[in-house]
Amino acid sequence: MSEQSTYVEQTKVHLHKALQTEDPDEKNFHLRNALQLCACDDLSDRPGQSDAD
């Protein structure tokens, strides 16, 4: 479970940084990272899934 909370905390950090910055490139960087972390968290919730699926 600590791995999941790490994803959640990292996602929150990126979302807060995206909201705080005015630079569109930096905002996009943080939003992309948040989305990638959500995807990783979703994959970690699926036991028995392989990379070939």
C-alpha cells in the first residue's frame, strides 16, 4: 500500500505545481507526469496483468 500512496502523493505534487505555474510548457510537463502516475497506479491495482496484455 505504501507504493500506492507514493503515486498519490507524487500526483498531488505535480498537480499543485501545474496550478502554480504560468509557463505553459512547465504546466504541460506537470500534467503529463500526473497522468502517467495515475496510469501506473491503475496498473499496480491489477494483479496478474502482464505487459503483453
